[in-house]
Amino acid sequence: MTDIMHSLADIVGEDYVSSQPEEIYFYARDPGLMPPHEPDYVVVPSTVEEIQEIVRLANREKTPVVPMGAGLALTGLIIPLKGGIVIDMKRMNRILEVNEGARYAIVEGGTSQGQLSAYLEKNYPRLRHSIPDAPPTATIAANVTIHGQGRLTQQRGFNSDMVGGLEVVLPSGEVCKIGSCALSFGWFSKGPPLPDLSGLFLGWFGATGIITKLAVKLYPRKKFRDVEIFVTDRGELVPDIVYEITHTEMAEDVLIFTQPMPLMFRDNHHVSFYITGDTDEELEFKRKLIWKALDRFIKAKDGGFMGIPPAMKPTLLEMPQRSASRLADVKRGGGFEYSGPIIMVEKYPECSEKLKELASQYGLAYSGMVRVIDGGHSMMFAFAFAFNRSDPDMMENTRKALKEVSDFVLKVGGVYWKPTVEEQRMALENMDPNTRKLMKMIKENLDPNGIMNPGNWEFIS
Ligand SMILES: Cc1cc2nc3c(=O)[nH]c(=O)nc-3n(C[C@H](O)[C@H](O)[C@H](O)COP(=O)(O)OP(=O)(O)OC[C@H]3O[C@@H](n4cnc5c(N)ncnc54)[C@H](O)[C@@H]3O)c2cc1C
């Protein structure tokens, strides 16, 4: 054993540290397209104090540390680009408190989406959190670190907007509380009325600290939930349709999908909206308001509602939805990856045209998946392509298509979501120079030895 290995074993116990090739293999990659890179060690700590000691050790040894949730971000954010220690957070998975009155839950930094939703369903059936459509093992802390989005995002903003406070191990090894919990026993706000320091950690992909606890805001879970799908073959009308739906303020979630398969979907744009209510009357009231708002498109013969077969309803209503991964034939070694820029809804027609153009140019199966954010202030447009891992040409074509998406996004005023390292570089090069300087100051002051998830948000001087 090396000195570092001994020290790590002293901190977490021999059973929870490894440098064995068969384990290192898995921690070197994610399910997306990025090339793998091996860590030197993997540790699975169970307490905040252990994480503090690991980070202090990494500082002394000038060795990178990469915090990891479920490794499902797909864009290579947990690949240890410069080796070092991967900190697998999965043992820190306790649900510490649910404050029913103030509607928040405090969880540890490795708690998964599935754990919290199952716990709430069983113990607090009138409460829910914003569940992303990622597999349920995805962690809550990582999802807010990458500004994820979920089922309540249309009404409430990014999942990171729904954070009620953070506990973070800083790159120095100190523990710091962020938000109302810095001053109060209540975890009801991530910042206001204090200066909002959560921005030093959210969006940084673990490059400024490790979240060991966080509070997520909870919202009413209504008894009934339903979905409707409005279909149009005129992509240029989709922004107007979304505008009318969001104007009613009745929809919980608004998603749009466009894909060529099955054949009946080809060249159509499906705007699905979800409504909730505690009674049939509430549900019907919301449904009718939205129907009325879309009436003019029906009268002009520009679109209409799709009858949803009863067998399809449960699939559409499940949380998380699995339709994204269905695009890829995972069982036969398929994969999929998407670039999901955050962009104004008015850019939908250009984005869907670009998606089709790239799919045809590179001969790829595609799907466009959109989530409307925060009442229509923006959307996440996922340019998703499926590939077969055993076909190197197809993998290369997918890389090329996604690279073209990265260039296109900047041209149409989009901002990368969970960007790859290459997209992070492009963002840094293209942003306001004083913003870049400010980000650099923050990173260098918090992490002077550059040990936290290096390669990410790395600054070219
Ligand atoms: C089929 C599919 C569907 C998806 N749908 C959605 C969706 O609807 N909405 C959505 O938002 N995302 C979606 N995603 C993307 C992604 O899976 C999720 O955002 C997920 O929440 C990431 O969580 P994770 O635990 O896998 O993160 P990881 O990949 O493990 O980590 C992501 C980043 O967070 C950092 N990190 C991890 N833990 C910590 C910590 N405790 N402190 C600080 N930094 C940390 C990592 O270093 C990395 O930079 C989807 C992915 C797939 C495969």
C-alpha cells in the first residue's frame, strides 16, 4: 500500500478504500461519450469528519479529489481527469429531517432522488420534491450542483432554486453552512435575506467544495395528476403555444418532444402539459383553462389534442420518466447522450430544425426533448442522439454532431447546461471577461492548490 492508501484506510477503514483495477475501471468512466480516465484511489466515507480529513490529506499531497453521486450526469463531470481520489458519496444517504410545516427536507450529500421520494410518499404523502427524469439513483446534491431540472421546474425554476440551505466541506477542509442555517436552526432559505453564497457552490461541479448536507424545498402533492398532449406540425408555433399555456399558470410541468419514431410522431411537435388537483373539479378547472387558451390554434387547424391511449397514460405519468433512455437500446449495448442548453423558448423552431439537420447529416437516431423552465423564462432543449457502443463510426459521428450543437448554442444565445470540459472552455472564452476574472478569483481563493475536481472550470489566464 502507498502512503496515501494507508492514510485513506486510516480515515474510512480498509473496506471503504480501493485502488484495485476492477474498481478503478468503473470509476474511470460515465455512461456518456467522454473518454475514460482512471483515478488512483476510490473512497466511500460515511461522515462529514471523514470527508474533511480526506480533503486535508489531498491538500497536503496535492492530489485531486472528485466528489461523485451516481455518476449519471453523462457529460464526464465525474471522470477524474487528473487522477487522484474519487469520493463516492453513497454511504452518506440519510434523510435527517423533514419539516412538514415549513415544507423542507434536510438530507445528506449522497442521498438519492429515489430515496427521498419513496420516504416522502410513505411518511408525508402530502409533500413532494422536484424529481428529475434521471434514474432514481441520481443524487439530490449532485443534481443541484449541476442546476438540474425536475417535475416542478416549470413552476419553480431550476432544482437549485429550490434549495433551502447547504453544508459544505470547503477545499481547506473546513465545514461551512450556507443560507438561513448559518444563523438559525431553520433551513428555509439558501441565501436571502443574507448575501446568497450558495452561488459559490451551485453550478461548480464540485470544483469549490463538497456538499455534505442540503435542504430541499417540498411542495404540495395533490391527489390527482393528469397529462394532455397538444400536437402541431408547425414548429414555428410552439413558442406561442407554450406562451399561452404558461400564461394560464395552471400547468405543473410543460415538456415538448419531437422525434421521428414511431412513424406517427414524425414531423410533429408534441407539447405535453401536466396538471394536478386535490379534486376532480380542480383538475377540470385547470384543464379547461388550458384548453380555452389553445382554442385559437385548433380553430385555425394548426394543431389539436392527441387522444392518449389508456395504456400509455401510466408511462407518461411515472416519475421519473424513462422515455429518455428508451431512445437508446441499452440492453444491446446502446447509449445516448444529449447536449441540453438553456435557451429562450422563442428559439425552439431553430433548435428543432438544427436537430433534424444534424441527425440526417450524421445518420443518427435523434430525439428533441424540452422542459420549459420557470413559467417560460427559458427552456432546456435536449439535442439527444442514440448510438451503438460497438460501432466506432457511429460514436464518432455522435461526437461530431454534439460538437456542432456546442457551436450552434452560442450562436443562438444559449447557455450550456452541465457542460463538458470542452464546453466549459468555450463558455469561459466567450463570456464577459470581467465575469471570467471574478470566477477565477473565486476558484483560486477557495481552492488555491487546485485539488477540487480539476479540469472543470479550469481557467486559461
Ligand atoms: C436517462 C437520463 C435522464 C436524465 N434526466 C434528467 C432530468 O430530467 N433532469 C436533470 O436535471 N438531469 C437529468 N439527467 C442528468 C443527470 O443524471 C442528473 O442531473 C443527476 O441528478 C445527476 O446526479 P448524479 O448523482 O448522477 O451526479 P454525478 O454525475 O455523480 O455528479 C454530477 C456533478 O456533481 C458533482 N458532485 C456530486 N456529488 C457532489 C457533492 N456532494 N458535492 C459537490 N459536488 C458533487 C460531481 O463531481 C459532478 O461534477 C438525466 C440523465 C439520464 C441518464
